[in-house]
Amino acid sequence: MTSDDEDESDDIDILQIAHDEAHRTVDNQIQTLDDIDAKAARILRLNIVLLGVILTGLSVASPAQGAGNAPVVYADFANSYSIAGICFLLLSTGVAAVTYTASSLTAGVGPNDLVQMVENDYTDTQNLEGLVSSYSNWVEYNYRVNAKNAPLGTLTLLLLIVAMASLSLGVKQALTGTVESWLLGIMILLLAAVVYLTGLIQQLQRWYRVRQE
């Protein structure tokens, strides 16, 4: 074996390693986006069910006893907290739908690429170089898609949590006639902690950096 043959064999080995690593990266990116889409789809279905339950409950509910044994009328439930909760629930549903439908990944080699590889008399090294170069573009494109969809998926869940918190406060407002400031403060602190722990801020920062590149 000549030195040129040895050099070409080394090049093929390096390109094969790069190709395998890039292939695994693309597979992981696709799996990540599939997980985001699956969660968005589940939240979307849950939101639709919750909206149906709320509307059904309002249509068949009988008057309850509020503060001082006074009857609670439907207008009592139409307070600012309940309205805000329904609005957040609708927003969560809309963002979930956008998250689920906005995915557009590049999964790998297309039919035209395969035809070119077969019809053109490329060497093994040239074929691997072309694949590795293509994979680098696919990895970059998929990274941008995931950077956009990750905060959307997180925002969908956070809006659902905020909606449930607002609806709970709305029920308390209707039944007792008031929502204590300390309770509202605790709710806001808990929601702020949830926002921090979900990593939404870091996801938005990454999305912003990707958009600036």
C-alpha cells in the first residue's frame, strides 16, 4: 500500500467518524423536537377539554352559597381573575397549536442527493465529504428550529399553569367576595419560581442569539 493510499484511508476513517457523529446528532435533534411536539399536542388536547368543561359547568351549574350564605350568581364568576384565566387558557391553546405545526426539520439525505451520488462517478472520499458537509448544514438548521420551538413549548405549559392559577383565584373571588393580597402575592411568587425553574429565560436568550447569527 502506497503512502497516498494510506492517506486516503485515513481521510475516509476521519470522514466516517464525522458522518456517524453528525448522524447521531441529527437523530437526537429530531427526537428532541418530537418530544416538544408530543407535549404540545397533549397540552392542546387538555386545554380543549378544560375549555369544554368550563363552558359546560357554566351552562348547567346551579347557584352556590357565597360569603354570608348569599347566593352566588353567574355574574360573580365573571370576575377579572376568571376572565384572565380563560384568556390565558386560550393563549396556551394557540401557542400549543403554533408549536405543534411550526416544526420543520431536515431529517437527512433526500432522493435527489442519492441520485447524484449514484449517477456521478464520485470516489468514496468525495461522497463522504459531501455527506459530512450536508450534515453540518442540517445540524445547524435543526438547531435553529429547536431553539425556536423549545421556548414555545415551555410557554405553552406556563400559560396553562397561569390559567389554572387565575381560574382558582376567580372561584375564590366568586365564593368569598375577595382575594387577599397575601394570597395573590404568594401565587405570583410561585409562578415566578416556576418560570425560573423551567428555563424559559435561558431558552429565550438562546433563541435571541440564534436569530442574531
